[in-house]
Amino acid sequence: ALDLTSDRKVWVEVRARLVEKMAAGTTTVVDATNLFARRRARHIRVAREYGRPIVAVRFEVPAAELLERNESRDRVLQENVVVTMAVEMEENSTWEALAAEVDDVLDAEAVLRELGAH
């Protein structure tokens, strides 16, 4: 069985730091997949409590490329997990769904082009 004990500790720390940064008025990036609205809601709620703007950056990456990238990770996921996550992204993190939750949704590729990084 997959042991998520350390993952839980990490998320407790992420939430604590998010609250700290929001309270200080610091622009903060939560770098996570956040496929599910209920998981995003935790971060969004904190930002709203502190009156901070919320921007989602959406990455559109084909499943084949995700599988390829997964193979080069330190912690390789099973192929079915990656495919399931890709499907979840398409179903639960559509542009429309994100736009209903946050103040703005940016396309990652467009941001990279604007920064001259792509």
C-alpha cells in the first residue's frame, strides 16, 4: 500500500505557509496539480479570507507526454495513475470550472511565450 504519511505532513506545512504568506500580503504560488475542486478550495478559501487575488495557471499536456515525463521522475507513478490524472484534469479542471472558482485563469504556454521562455 502507498504510504501517504509524509504527503499529509507536507500539505499541513503548505497550508501553514500559505496562511503565513497571505497574512503578510505576499504573492504566493501553490505549485501543485490540484485536480479536484475540493482540494483547490482549501487554498482558495485562505486567499479569499485575506482578500488576495486568485489566479490559476492551466497546463495542457497530452497524456503521452505526461507518461514520458513520469518516467524521468525520482518517484515514478504507475502508468494508470498518470492516465487517470490526465482524465481527471480534462473532466474536473476545465477552463470553465477553474474560471468559476478563481479570479483569473492563465494558459501556461501563453505565459511562457510572454516571458520569452518558450
